[in-house]
Amino acid sequence: MSVTLHEAAIKRLLESDTGPVGLEVRRRAEEVRDNARNGVREIMASSSIDPSGAVDFQMIGDATAIVGIRDEGKVTRYLDEKAARESEVGGLGDWMRNALRVVFPG
């Protein structure tokens, strides 16, 4: 018995943004982003700054995503200043941990 691998099909399956793995990575990244935005909104509830655009994801290659907050602008400064005022070193990072827990339980 012999097995023939179709490398292009395997690459599409595992690495393409239109394959099942790439689509699942994008779906989960969107879900983490949405949960993270909600967490940041809660932290910034007393601020007039809208954090929606600051929390986002970026696809790297076809089947890898980075989710986070842009290191620029008012949202980042607000979160840094709030952490310094409230001595919550690392405490404000809960918005991301909680967002990840919802999507990747266990």
C-alpha cells in the first residue's frame, strides 16, 4: 500500500486563511477581540475615550493571529495611568486573560 500526499492540499488545509485551520484561527481571534473589547470598556467606563478601535487582532501569515491593544494613543495611556494610580501592576491585564478564558476554556 502506498500513500500519496498532495502537498498543496495539505498546505491549504493547515496554512491557508481560507482553509479550515485559518478560518478557525480568524473566528477565535475575532471572539477574543470582542471579549477583550468588552473588558477594556469596563475598565474605561468612567472615561470619555472609546476603546473599541484600540483592541484588535492581526492575522500574521495565513493561520496565525495576534490579539491585543495597539501600543499607541489614548487607550494605552489611560490603562497605564490607571494601573499606576491604583497600584494594579498586572491587574489590568485581566481583560485579556478573561477574554482568552472564554474562547479557550480549561
